[in-house]
Amino acid sequence: MLSSQEPKITAIVAAYNVEYYIEETLESLLNQTYTNIDILVYDDGSTDDTQNLLKKYESDYTNVTVIFQENRGIARTRNRGICEAEGDYITFVDGDDVLPLNAYEKMVTSLVSSNSDMVSGFVQHINSTKKYPSGLFKVAIRDTVKNTNIRQHPELVYETTVWNKMYRRKFLLDENILFPVDKAFAEDIPFTMSVHLQAKSVDIITDTVYLWRIRDRGDVSATQDRSNLDFFDQRIEMLLMARQQIMSYSDTANVLHEFDFKLFDHDLNIYLKMFENRSRKFLLDFHKRVIRLVRETTIDSLDEMPIGKQIYYRAFLNAEFDTYRKYVNLAEKNVPVVLQNNSFIFEDSTVPQKIKNALNFEKGFQAHHLLTSIRKNEDTDIITISGEWYLEGFKNIKPSQERIFLEILNIDNNLLVPVEVTRRKRKERVNWRYITRYDAFDVKFNVNEVVQKIGVGRWKFNFINELGSSRIAAYIGNPITARRQKLSYQDETISINSHYNSNWELVFNVNNLVNSNHDAFIHIQCQNIEMIPSGIKLFFEADRKLTNASVVVKQENDDKPIPVQVYDDTRYIVNIPLIGDSGNFAFNKRWLLSIESEDEQSLLVNRFSLEVPHELNVLHLTNTHNNHLEVLVAERCINVKKVILQKNYLKIAIDVDDKIRGVVAKSQKYTKQLPFLQKNGTIKVQLQDRLGDFVLEDDIYMIFILRLAMDRLY
């Protein structure tokens, strides 16, 4: 918890023609659990209803200030915000995105404790129907690290966005870090690189702090329009500007190497995969642009890519477009590589020999792991991790041709220890097009011996396969189910609790209990929730037995403990009534609960978020701090009072003023998200697009209205 002298945050919101989204964006800012926030909204000359919506928010909330300006572009808008902000910290928000309600609390808490210049958090994508992790951030933000920098973690080149971060404003002003102006696209990249290179330290947290919208109604954003070669040129210009920034420092060779790899592995690769079916004339035009890029960088990083990607990259660079088209979207497992006499052979006579000769097999293969169990011997200090692995593209590798072993790495001090791997019986899974060879393995190690060699901290497990001249390494993870493939262990000297990071890699949190206060906590894991007629049923587990455990429903005048039922040693069930003032079940109300016991140790609920959909409602449960929980049961049903069908829109009057997240039309053949505007209790659904074409085919449709509760979709 922060002190009463809480630092102020200024959120700089850039808004341009976001009438469909701006209300949800502002609601997510106004309902943050951290409340000392000023919101500066810059309307950059919107021509839709955005300005009217912003005026209403400015009149309703004292901490919302709206500045209307002629269209100046997002870079000039953000630079103006940096100069006019008054907060100790600043953030940037796009007017069509959303923040989780605890995002700013997580970030400001990190900065206050570390005194870093910036904190960067995890990002998920959202659209009108779902939420899912962003692939780039699974690479860049795998584990929480405080007081670090991009030289120590060069993988941070993969996260170049500005809105998943919180900055110390004085740092930006002192270092004169601003956005490059007169650029319509990708101006985030050089700004973020400047911050990373000049910050004395940054924090990386795996908590999701930003929900990046992928628009599926209205106009697409500039970041989504990747077919525009003008945008490609501007993106490359910004990337090369960032590259020059890296090269201006003498201690960033590893950062430059990672940046160049990302440039080809991701930035350029997006376009190559998208242009497969374009004309030869178009490809020749794009080829000229790529050659200019190659002349200003280096293509050494191609040698570290998978074999299939090496082929279509080198084919495109040599204007061999037939080979490029053949391999650009071919699954890596179908690339024809065999191992003969300890040498790799690429078996495709249609590929030009000069491309075959350029292939580098040393780092050209990918390993995949499946984690099946983690267990500790009750009588010894031996831990066994079991799983399976396979290498993409190989069907005929004999066990005698490869060597496998594992290294346990302490990511807090970079110490490591090698561990033997036992190969078990080979498995084959047959698909109608191919056979995948899986090798089962066991890793056994004495945990106390490993502690003596690499110390306590966060351990990761690097599985290494040596095959011919190739050395393939990858952290093991990818559990069958994260709830079952886990370990919680404690003795007189150490405790171990496993978890999976944002890239689903296995991590052991190993703590020393000697001369520590770790034993002062009893750890609680919430496992499941169910609806019952008058409330919810909660299932949770403790890492030891609880004495007279109970759950307390926090109410204004009456906090009554509810006894829990023990059903399996350290597992518990409790029925919790959630009755409102009317005496009926309370929907759309947040309830605070706490798990308590008569034990001397404090209870600590492990971080989690559970969501259970039902036919008529959705149950959401999350923890706030220590042993406190928050429950919300949101109704899915909305009563429709009146419907008016006019020429090009549908007007629906509803009986609630809640914010609506989406309108969906569904027939037996189609499901279509419809653009809409909401004003109070009326929803205006557009039936024609901007070109005057109807958005629905001829059919019979059911209309579904999706409502928003907290930051979740119902």
C-alpha cells in the first residue's frame, strides 16, 4: 500500500474519431483502483461525435480536462501533453484502448519501490468479443524484473509501444525525450528506444496493464493497416532512427544484435507473409524497398532463423518469387530437412542451389515441449520434472544421433547448474499429413544440492538438444494444465512454489526460510467458483491446515464470518450468500470478501483471476491484496423496451444505463459485429457501412447486446 503522499499521475489521452470507443477508454481510467489521476484528453480535430462525448465527461468529472485542437498528429499531441502535464508520472493512452482497473496501482507501486525512470507491463489484445495475449510481449515481458535496463535484457527491443508504460515526468523533461513530429506512423519506436537507452533503470512487470484494441468495427487504426506501403516506408524510417540511437552508444552491441534480429524476424516478416499473393509488379516494387533496408543494416540475423524462414527470406532477396511463395506460409514441420551421416540435407530440388548453399543449420530448428508432471519424492530431496519434446521438421532422427541435457538457471543471479536428462519411450502422433515424433523425458535433481550451487531465487529450466552441428535450446513449460502441473513444497530451510510466466515457461520461486519471515504467511490458492441460488460457492486450497477458517463478507454495518468446510486436508469449500438491500440476489455489485483463520500466520492469497460464464450472468472473482477478494456477478440479460427499424439503422431502447460493449447479429450462417452508438438508454445500430452497403446478408438474425461490467465483457 502507498502512503498518504501518493504521487500524482497524468494520463495523456489522444483522441481522433473514436466515438465508438472513447467512453469505454475513459471509464477504465476513471475507475482505476489508484485514484490520484489527472486525465488530459486531446481531441485532435475529430469529425464524428467524439467531441460531444468528451464535453460530457469534462462537465461530469473534475479530474478530466479536454483540449480541442486542429489536427496536429499524435506525436505533436503527446509532446504537448508531456509539457502540460503536472503529474509526477505520466502515461499515454490511445482513445480506442482500455486499461485493467488495477493497472496504474501496479505500475506506480513498482516505481515508488524501485525509483526507476520507467515501468513497462504486459499487454493483451481485445476486440469486440475476446481478449488474448499479444505475441510480441510474450517475448519481451516474460518475468518481472526490477531496476534493470535494455543492455541487461536486450529482448526489450520487442516492446516498442508507449502506452503500456508509466514514466517519471522529470526524467523525460531532463533528458529532452520527445516524439519525432510530422510522422503519421510508428513514432512510438524511437521514443521508446530513447527511454530505454537513457534511463538509469526500468522495471518490467508481468501484470497486464493495457488492453490494445484490434478494431473490428468502424475504420481500422494505422497500426492495423499493413497493406499500405507508405506506412511501411514510415515504419522502416522510424526503425532505422531507433537503430541509429542504439549505434550511438558504445555498450549496446548485444542490443543492436537483438534489434536487427527483431527487424527481420518480426517487422519485415509481417509484410512478407501478407504479400504472398500479390502481383510480380507489386513484389518487385516491395523488393526494392527491402534491398534498400538491407543495405543500411545487416542480414547476419537470418542465420539464426528457422530453416523455412531462411529459405523464403533469401528467395525474396534474390527475387526468386516462386520459391518465396512456396515457403512463406509453409509450416516449419513440413520443411524437408533430413540428417545423414551427422550432416543436414535439404531435400527440395525446386529451390535454387545458391539459396540451399546459404542455409545455416546451427540455429535453424525449433524445439517444442509439453510438461506432463512435477513431483517431489516424499522421503528424499529429489524433484522430478517429466515431459515430452520434439523438433520441428524431423521424422527420422535416432536417439543415438542427438544429445540432450538441461541447465537450471537462476535468473536473479545468472548462475546455472547442468542436470542430466533421462530419455523415456518414444511416441508418435499420426496426422493425415504428417507424423510428429515425441520423445518423453524425466529430469531429476536434488533441490538442496542445486540451492548450494546457484542459490535461492527464480529458477528456469533450459532444455538443450545437440543434433549434428545444431544446438537447440528452449525453456521447458507449456503444461497440460497449469493447475495440475505445479509444485508447492516447504521444509525447515527452503520453500518452492512453481508458476508459469507470460510465455508459459516453468519458473520455480525458491525462498530461504532460515532467518526470513516467509513462514509468517499461509498461502491460499483459489481454485474454482460456482453459482448457487443465493450466492456463490468458493473452492480454495491452503499450503497447510487452517485453524477455524472462515470467509467474511465485508459490509458497512455487519461483517459476519461464514465457516468453511474442509473436504480434503488443506482444501476448503464455503457457500457465500450475496444478498442485496432488497433481500434478493445482488447483481452488478462488487462484494469484498476476506479469508480468515485463527492461525498466528497471516494469510496471503496467490495472485489470480477467475471468470465463470453462465447462461444469464457471468461470475468474476479476483484478489485485491493479501487475503482480500472481490466478487462481481453481472447480469447478461438486458430488457428491451422498444425497437424501431429505419432505412439504415436500428434504434433499440433498453432499461439500463450501463455501458454497452457490443452489438452482435447472429443467424444460422453468419455472426456479425455491428457498429453502434449509445446515448443513455438508447442504442443506435448502423446497418450500412460508410460506402452505403448493407453490413448483413439476406437472412433471419438474432440481435445480442453485450454489456460491460468492470473491465470484462458480458
